[in-house]
Amino acid sequence: MRPAAELLFEEFAASWGRGEHPDARDYLDRAGDERDDLAALIDGFLAAAPVQPPSEETLATFAELVPGERETPPMLAMRLAMRLRRREVVRQLCAALGLRADQEPKVDRYYHELETGILDPRRVSSRVWHALATILSPSLRSQVVSRHEPPPAVVAAFYRRADFVVSADAAAVPAAAPEPDRAAEPDEVDELFTGGAHGRGCA
């Protein structure tokens, strides 16, 4: 019979591969005496796996933890209320903008920064706002721009990071998420979300 740690690890990896956010603590609890072996397997896997963005539930929970500093950003709150997944909105946005499939990951990063308040909405092209108006709300742009306030550094760092990586003692350790490569020559996506390399505003 195969070890329980090996079977649980395969289940965890399969869930991760489907784009889900499996809770490693649940798997460790199920491992019993093989908990340490499973923790080592999960640690190694997460160290090499592509970074996933935080889940909507994680973002919403964190926003609730700092009500005195920052409420849930309006764009994020609207999407959560509509029960839309970010990838679904990004896919529709790319289609509306006539962008290629290989540009979707970069659009996803910019969209994530826009909806969590990290990206200055005043630099985002009207083309993006018009497309988002048909996906989320016609009043989206005015709501986001009027209420924009750069998040505190600790909140911005949280919004940029990946989901928790679980160490051998099941402590939650934040894993750094890669930033978009903006040192290269700006492309169409950069222009749409930031106005280009020199921060030009978009009409």
C-alpha cells in the first residue's frame, strides 16, 4: 500500500493544478503520523510551482481585518458581489479589447492591481473602462476614481503576494509574487493600463 503522505500529496497537487486553492493545513491534519513527510512534499512542490494569486476569499477576509485603514476596494467588492471569478472578467476584458490570448496573463496582473487599488485608475485608458462598464457596471469608473486611495504599504504588499506557503510546522509564510516586467519596451497592454513608459495619461 502506498504511503498516505504520497496519496495526499498527489491529491493536493492535482487540486493546485486545476487552479484551486487547497488548504494545506487540511491535508496535514489528514496525514496523521505522516504529517512531516507530507509537509516536506508540499513545501518542495510550492517552491517550484507557478505562483497563484490570492483567492477572492483571502482578499476579502484581509480587507475586513483592516477596516480602520482600508475598506474593500469598490471594484473588488462589486465583482465579489456579482460572484464573478477574476479570470472570467479578464477573459471578457481581453475579448472586448481585441487582445491576444498570450496577453491575458499581463492583463490579469494589471487588472488585479486596478481592482485592489494599487494601480492609479486615472492612468487607465477609456477603452478599458468602457469594456469594464459592460462587464461590471456603467458607473464603475466614477466609483473607482472618486474613491481611489493608495493602500497602506502592508496592504499593498499583501495584495501583491501569492497565497500562503505552508512550512513543516504548518505556519503561514507569504511567498513573494513576481511583478510584471515593466522595464522592457512598453506594449499595447502597458499603454492601456498605465499610459506607457513615461506615465502618460490615457484619454
